[in-house]
Amino acid sequence: MATTTGTTSLAQAVRIRHRADVFRYRTGRVIVYGTVIILAVVFTLPFLWMLLASFKTQRQVLTSFDVLPDPWVTEGYIRGWTTLPVGNFIVNSVIYSGSVVATTIMASALSAFAFSRLRWKGRDLFFMAALATMMVPGQVLLLPQFIFFTRVLNWSNTLLPLILPLTLGHPFYIFLLRQFFLTLPTELDEAARMDGASSLGIFWRIILPLAKPALATVGLFAFIFTWSDFFGPLIYLHNIERMTFAVGLQLFRGQFATDFPALMAMSTASLVPVIVLFFFTQKTFIRGIALTGIKG
């Protein structure tokens, strides 16, 4: 009888503990999801306001407290597209972003391959030096670069000063790709060398095809940075016909008044490429981040 009572008490204790664990698990999930939802709403509100303001009139934006436009108008989009050469802004931004993405991916991948798959004297020291350059503020290099590109090379009012510095790769992208390359088995390199493949052949035929998620991640980062870059184009580009989209948006702000509907409309339009690109590459992007470990 005592044994039966003890068994029953033990089973009740197990059930109580199980219910407590389930309650803590569900409570934790509710807190996590609730926090994520609240943060998502907070971060989405400015973009939602920008989208709604693009369909309002100037008077509605400045004097009305209504959330929704009344009435809905598209004058901001029409005025924004016709007032300034937005087409030129888009072409310049595409050239700038496309060039930087292509050159950055290739240069960073080559550097990461050398730092991760090749053995040479001083490799780790040079890698640490490359990472140390990320601690140097960009403002420190701004004046020397500006003098060199504008006075020595006479590249003022062109995209070359914006593209050339990134053709050598970026330390963060090199680090990201290096960490990914370290996760790939070294037996692949050894087998390829036994078949007579060179280091460049291994890089091009083995490493790059396996590193597509990481390369896509680097490409997306580089595209977002260059597409929304304001400071660099503002310094080097002076002709309105050569401005990028990010710099061209400031022209909607006048000395005495700002055309808010047109500004909000073109700002919304400038986000479309980034949103579309992320929508179609989000799985690859997340996979690339997840597979990039901290090995080495």
C-alpha cells in the first residue's frame, strides 16, 4: 500500500513539474513574440507614415493630423518624377551600386581565400592588420582621399572616387567570407590539388560555388550600403545630372519650403529596390548568416 502511494505521489510530482515547464516555456514564447511584435510595429511606423504622406497633399501633411490621406492623391509621385531628373538619379545609383557590389564581392572573396585556405608567412598578422583598419574612422581618411582623387587624379564629379576604394575589398566582408571558407573541408582543396588544380582553380571551381549564400550576403550588404550612401556622393558629385538617388532627394528641400509629398514619394520609391531584393534573397541571406561561423 505504501509502495502504491509513493508511486502515485511520484507521478503527481512529475506531472506538476511537467506542467510548470510547459507554463514557463509558453510564457517565454509569449514574451519573446510579444516583444518582437512591438518592436516590429515601432520600426514600421515611420515607413508607414512616409508611405501615407506620399499620397497626401502639401496642406494635409502640414496641417492635418489625420493618419489616412483624404483624399488619396498621386500628385507627389507625379511632381517628384517630373520636377527633378529622377531617372538620372536611378541610373547613377544602379551604376554605383552594381560596380561596388561586383568589385567588392570578387576582391573580398579573393582576400578571404588567401587568409583562410592558403598558408603563407605572416598570414594571421596581415589578417589582424586588415581587421584593425575597421577601427579607423572614415572621417580621418576623408581629407587625404578627397585631395588625392580631386587634385591628383582629377576625378571630381565622377563615380570613380566612390567605386575605386572598394575595389580592394572591405575588412568586414573579408572577415565574413573568411569565416565561411574556414567551415569548408580542407579535403576538397587536397583532392583538387592531387588532380592538378591550381590555387586559383580551387577558388573559382570549388570555393565560390559552395560559398553562394555568403557571397549573396556580402552582395546584399554592399548594395544596401551603396544604394543609401549619402555622404560620399554628396562630397564628390556636384552636377545634378550625376547625383545618386540618395543625394538627389535632398533637392526637394528648398530654402524656405519643402515639398513633403514629393519627398516622401521619391523616398518610398528609393526603398523599392532594397525591399524587392531582400524579398527574393532573404532565404539565401539568412542561410549565409547562419552558416558563417566563428571558426579560426
